[in-house]
Amino acid sequence: MTDLKTKQLTVSYEKKEVIHQVDLALPVGKITSLIGPNGSGKSTLLKAVARILTPDNGAVLLDGTDIQRLDTRQVAQKLAILGQSSTLLTGLTVSEVVAYGRFPYLKGFAGLKENDYQLIQWALDATGLTELKERRLNALSGGQQQRVWIAMALAQDTDLLLLDEPITFLDPAHQLEILNLLTTIQQQGKTIFMTIHDLNQASRFSDYIIGMRGGEILMTGTPQEVFVPQQMARLFDIDAEFYTPENSQKPRILDYSLLPKGADAS
């Protein structure tokens, strides 16, 4: 299975340092959620580990090799990042969009082979899109379109899947639909790394939590270790009250209030 780590990773965006000397090791075969205030560097970190952004210093290590030394095809065969909506693809059918996930494996002008079609069908089945595969992307709901982007990433057949805010702008039912899907994918042996704003969903659906603020990682651990009042005070400047549902061991935030300015969150 693919191993991903960062070592003293420092990244700037538009000439401003956003991430400072971040050391990170993703648990293999687990769902890891990256949480933190707006502007803390979450999306920048995700783009850096996906080799979309080039670090100023430090390195992203993919199976022990600096990701900057790997060619694009090698990277795309090891990790997939959730595609965002593209006007160039909206006129295509669902199956045509999902087929884009096989491009890293094509050689020259060779077309799709039987194995490619099998993986495309597997991705459609896994995301519940088989019955919609001939529909145009622009005819689908927001939740259905999000499933298409996930299916395209799945068709890459990588061990590692990166997602930047996969449930943003979705209604509660579609949020659960996507998060349940990600759980199913993880149970098939995939490693998932995602940024997420909804703290209760992060706790409920994650195996591991990374808390980031001001371009640095402040905390790591299980939901039970991170979702406690002291850690929420450090990360968000809030005084949070928690409860744990009877059918779960993972805490949820029941209510919260702003900490007084200058309060000691240690």
C-alpha cells in the first residue's frame, strides 16, 4: 500500500509562506481528516502532497521517494485527487468522465483495454452510478456530480485518495451519501486524506484527525483524542461541550461558545 509522508514541508502561495516545516505521516488504510480554521493552510497542504504546489523547503515522500522526482504518470498511478467541476467535461456522459481516470495508464495513442473498462465499471458500481452512466454530467444533481468525480478518482485505481472539502455545498442527505461512500472505499483498502469543515462529520467518519492552525500542525490523534475541550480551544478559540452517542465511541460537539479574547487555551 502507498505510504505518504512530509518532512519539514514549507510551502508559499503567492509569495506568502502558508505552511511552515510540517511533518506528517498518513496512517495507511485509514480515513484521515484535516481540520482547522479558515486560512490555516489545509488546502495548501493537500495540494502540496498531491504535487500541485512545489514546496519551498522540505519534501513530500511517496513510498519513500521525493514526489518532485517522480514523473506525472508515476504520481497519478499512486494517488488520486478529487477532480473539481470542469466546464470542459459537463457535456460528457458519466461513463466518459469516469474514463478519464484511466488516462495515466494509457501509452501513446493506445485506447482503453479490457482491464480499463473493468475498472471503470467497478468505479461506477462502487459509487452507485451504473444506472446513470449514459446521463450527461450537467443533468445530474450536485450530490450525483460529486459521486462522478469520486468515481473518476477511483478509476485511477490508486491506493491513496485525496479530497478537498468533498461535502461542501451539499445538503445533509448528500453529505451522508458521500461520507458513507468514502467509508466503503476505505474498507476496501484505500487510504483517504481529506479536508473538512464539519467537525461532527469529521469525528464520526474519520479514524485519525490532524488539527492545523497558522500553517502548522498543532495536534494529531484519534477523534477521541482531538475532540476534547482543550484541543478545540487551541485550534478554534472555542469553549466546546461534547457528548458521545450511545451507538458510537466518537464524540460530537453539542454546543460551543467563543472564548474570551486573551484566554489561555493551554
